[in-house]
Amino acid sequence: KAGVTQTPRYLIKTRGQQVTLSCSPISGHRSVSWYQQTPGQGLQFLFEYFSETQRNKGNFPGRFSGRQFSNSRSEMNVSTLELGDSALYLCASSFRQGASSGNTIYFGEGSWLTVV
Amino acid sequence: KNQVEQSPQSLIILEGKNCTLQCNYTVSPFSNLRWYKQDTGRGPVSLTIMTFSENTKSNGRYTATLDADTKQSSLHITASQLSDSASYICVVSGPHFGNEKLTFGTGTRLTIIP
């Protein structure tokens, strides 16, 4: 079956602009989580959605927001972009909410965002 | 503060050799520990998931061990192949205010040379 699909794969934005990233989870998965990956900080958790509700949130400013639709697809939005937002944004899906041992988390290929 | 530290930061070995990557964590309480492989420019792929009661788990040439008492894990790669060149990320999960919080290591960059 198809994996986690993220679009776009690459994008360049200017400081102050906003960006929306999209994620389609594996069919049947209801949990979608988002992560930011930078060379210096590694992977950092942004938020998790399950059944259209945000269930968990990391320590990111309010400029980072997301939502999940009834078909489990999710979008992530970053407003007023800063140079430091340049990163690989990864979406992951799983059948159940959370990170219990029986819940394998599958990652997409990511969206590379460059802010200039 | 919950932390996951991986060592070494980078490693270069010859094809066919074995290697071991280390992960030390301070996450408490602890639920499970995962190892992921991430090829350059790709998303991470799950290798193993272990709970506190599991000491070892294998996935082909990859074998992970866990000592929950000392809060240490290792990932052993046997008979390395060029395709093993990647970053290996250790992720520890623990309960956090009714949810599970994932704490990520910064990874070990492994390069296999022919």
C-alpha cells in the first residue's frame, strides 16, 4: 500500500511569507504527527492530530499551526517565516494515537523548506 | 531534562565489517525505545521497537539491545553493506501528561566505504 505522501517536496519562500505543507497518511491511519528536522537540532516534535483533533503539541511558537481533515489528511502552516524555519518538515502517520510500543510510526519523505 | 545522546556522531567503516552504535537516555519514566534509519534526503524508516522488558530485537542484519537499568541501548550492524550508509536515530518514548512524548537523539552518521 502507498506510504505517507508529503507535498511539496521542495520549496523556497521569503522571510515574512507563509507556507502550507500537506500530508496524506497511509490508508487507514488516523494519527498524523509533524516534525521539524535541522542539522543542529535533529528531529523535534511539532504536533500530533488524531481524528481531526490536536492531541499533543511540542514547544514551537504559535506561528506553527496545523489541522487534520475528516479523511485524515493533514496540513501544516507556518506564518511570518523566519530564516531559522529553514528545515526538513516530516510528517508521520500511525494507526493509533501516541507512541506506544505496538504503534509503528511511518514517516514520509519530507518537505524541504528554504527561507531566504 | 529528558535527553537522548548518541555516539559516535559519525563513523566510517569498510564494507563487510561490523559496527555498533550507542544510545544513552535519561528519559523517565520510559515506555519504549526505537531505532530508525534515515537515508540522506529521505524520511526515517523504523528498524526496531523495544519495551523495557525486551533485551534484544533483530531485524535482518540489525540487532538492537536494551539495558533499561543503565538506560543504554545499542544497534549492532553485521556484515555492513554500502546501502547501510545512513543516519541512525535513537528515539525514546515516555508518558507525558497523559500522552506519549518522543525524545529524539541527533543520530549517528554511518558511512560504509568499499
